Amino acid sequence: MTRIIVSVCVVVLVFAVATLAQTGEKPKGGSAEQELLKLEKEWGDALVKPNLAFLDRILAEDYMFTSPEGEVLTKAQMLAELKSGEDVVSSVVNLDMKVRVYGDAAVVTGHSIYRETVKGKDISGEYRWTDTWIGKGGRWQCVADHASKIAQKYS
């Protein structure tokens, strides 16, 4: 009888572990919304410093950025530009951020004011952006980022 109980417990344990392995670990901490808003703020701060280690941690290996001009940059390309000094961000102010969480995925939208130069060209201005995040391995990572510059309106 003891052998049967032990066998049943082992089978239940194996199924539980298999189920957890298939669903993956969700990011830990406070609410996903709060955590993502914090990561977005820290991302802006990391661009200004620049803190390449932080950016390397939050950007997924297959991360893609689509610029306002339609240029697509990989994680490696973005980090290389920041490291080289070709892309210099002097300030980032995030406004109107909204988070929508869909299980282990989330979309964050926002409006930001950047002071930035790329290869000596001033690209400062206001931008609307969309970031797509995936929760895996107990943390959030951004897999896609798109920014559009808000055109100045003339009256």
C-alpha cells in the first residue's frame, strides 16, 4: 500500500513539474504593470548614462527596434551605437505610459520627449512609441520597439 501511495505521489509530482516547465516562469515582484512602468523609466535612465549592462539585460537577444525613419536595428546594433558614442541621449521624459498585460506578454505605449543626437545630427523631439515585452525566466524582456516622431503642428 505504501508503495502505491509513493508511486502516485511521484506521478503527480512529475506531471506538476512538466506543466510548470511548459508554461514557463512568470516575472516575479509586484504587479506586472508597475514592474513594466519601472523598467520603462529605468530604460530611459540607462540611455542617458548610458548603462549598457542594464540595456543588455532587458533587451531580448532577438530584440528589434524600428526607428521613425523605418530603419531596423538589432540589439547588437543598438548597443554598439550607444557604446561608440554615435548615439548620445542627454534626457528622456516619459509621459502617458499605458500597460496592457496578456499573460506572459505585455504591450507598453507612451509619449516621450527626447534630447538626442545620432552621428552629430540633433533628433530631439517628441515621440510616440510601442514596446512589446515577454515574461520569461522570471523577468521581463523587450522583444520589439517602435517609435514615431510627433510632427510639429503649425497654426
